[in-house]
Amino acid sequence: MILIQRQCELLGLSRASYYYQTQGESAENLALMRVIDEEFMRHPFYGVERMAAYLDRQGWSVNVKRVRRLMRQMGLDAIYPKPKLSQVHPEPQVYPSLLRDLQIVRPNQVWSTDMTYIRLLHGFLYLVAIMDWFSRYVLSWEVSISLETEFCLVALEHALHQTRPEIFNSDQGCQFTSTAFTERLQSAEIAISMDGRGRVDDNIFVERLWRSVKYEKVYLHDWHHVTEAHQGLAEYFGFL
């Protein structure tokens, strides 16, 4: 049997991550978030009020304010504008979208990235992935217990270790508009593209990936710890 410390070293996780449980959210709120996540996968156009109405029909006694806070914590919003997990920086340096009317005809022409909420039995974490638009291949992915830029940078470095794209597309979240992230792309001479606000199709392939990940893996398991989730996701991505 591999000791917990060694498992964490092999997975690149801290011992704190292994034993991580969400602080500050009650068991009821965590259960609510699971229901919200599954319903949002079925109906990504649901806003706060429609989600609150759905929960009421299911027997949950919740108000709109509470649903709004939980959906914001999960990074969910109605599809118009598109679901957004990453936080928008107050004054980000926003780059124009380079994808309008662009024909994708070869690998490494366009990569895109996005993040999503992943539930645990007693908490949750965040997953980021980088995908090649032409092949739909997941080049790299990482998980984190916070929305810090660092885990997005780690995913980027892993992807760039293989090759590099002509264009890298993301939303306008602060992780992707951060100086560290954009300078890394610029140093590799990669053109930066960012979703236009309200456009639902700029990162549609990654969003389809999230649906597959959740229905084919996440919803079938009750992971206790980050390492269990990491191992389960590694198994899933290994078969893609």
C-alpha cells in the first residue's frame, strides 16, 4: 500500500488537499449544490429564478438570494450570457475574439480552455482543461480546491510541453486575463483570443466535454477526497 504522503507526491497534491473538505458550507448547501449542478447540466439556460422555482417544486425551501449565492459559488449562470466559472477581474486586459468565421482545418490551430465545478461527497473542487479544437483532444487538465491562477498555469505548461497552438481561446476570467497567464502565451508567440460577452459558442467544445465528464464519470461516483477525484478523472481522460 502506498502511503498517503507518497500518493500526494505522485499526484502533485498536498496532504491538505487529500483531506480537504469544504469549509463554510453546510451539509444542506452541499446537497443543494449537487442538485443544482445536475439540473444545470440538463437545462443550461436556467437562471437563478428558474432554478429556485425548480428547487421549490422538488421540495427544497430556498429563496432566490440563497440560490444566487450558491450558483455564483459554483460559477453557474444562464447560458445567455454563457456559463462562467472564472471570476471577472475588475479591469482586465481583454483581447478580441479571433474565432468569428474562422474555419478550423488543422490540429493546433486553436486551443481553448475553461473551468467547471466538480462535486465531492463533502465538498467540491474545480477542474480546468485545455482542448484542441480540431481533434477535440484534451491536451491537459488540472484540479484545484481554489480558483487561483496557478493551477491554470500548470495545465498550460503541461500542454505547451507537447506542442503549441496558433490561437489560444478562453473566457475573460481573471485567471486567463492575469499577467502571468497572458505573458506565458505571448512568450510562446501564441495569439490570444477571448470570448465576446454573451457569445455562447466560443468555447462550446469544452462545455460539451464538461457534460460528458459529469454524466459519464462524476455523477456515477461519490469521491471523498481530492485524490480520489484526481484518480477518477485521470481514468476518464485516459480513455478519451
